Amino acid sequence: MDARTAIKDALAMAEMVSLAYLGDLDDTELMQRPHAACNHLNWQIGHLISSEHEMMSKLPGNTMPPLPNGFSEMYSKEKAASDSAADFASKDELMTAYKTQRAATLAALDVTSAEQFDQPTGIDYAPTVGSLFAMQGAHWMMHCGQWVIVRRNCGKPVVI
């Protein structure tokens, strides 16, 4: 297996797990926090989308599609404390933004050569182009554990 295939597989697994956990949660449930000191799920999802856009935009020659108007500000650290659903995008808007950004990430992955995967990024948590691509799936998986807590609190069934 080559690096591109391994990264695609990791992204697909992260997407399967993430979307399974989010699938039956509604907008009200996405505003729940797994713990008082944690960000609510809506903010976490927006943060993941904004982060993917920002990280993938750092690749030389890669142009990510724009985020919806005001999206980055909506999901800034300063907004994380808000519990008002009116301050955030709906689940449908989040999923549309996610699909748009992920499609662009996958398109960039398709045109990245094997040699480019080893190129440095200058980012401490993703020091190579390959690790920057891999980070996209890993980042979503890092947040998924918090979503399970909200699922349990809402009485949702086990999905994985």
C-alpha cells in the first residue's frame, strides 16, 4: 500500500466514525456540551471544518474553496463559550461545508506526488505534507470521543 492509499483509508475511516456519531443528532443536541468545561458539538464540528480549511490552505499551490461567509468568525475560540444556537450554523450548513472542504482535501491528495508527501510544512504538529493530510482524519477522531458522551446523555443507540 502506498502513502496516498493509506491516507485515503484513514480519512474514510474517520469520516465513517464521525458521521455515524453525528448522523441522528439534531441541531439542539449538537448544542450540548459533553462536560461544562468542553465545547459543544456544534462548535467542535465548525472548528474541525475551519481547521481543515486553514491547514490544507497551507499546502503550496493548493487552493481550498472558501468557507461560508462569516464561518471562521462563528467558530473562533472567542465564540466557543456561547450557548446560543443563533450564533452558529445549522447541522445541514455544517455538513455542506464539511463535504465541500473534504472534497477539496481529497482532490489535493490525488495530485500530490509520492515525493511531496515527505516535504516539510513548517507546522510542528504536522511536519510533512503527508502528516498534514493524515491530520485531517486524526483531528476528527480526536473529537469523536466527546460526541459519544453527548449521544449517551441523549439516550441515542450505540452506532459503532
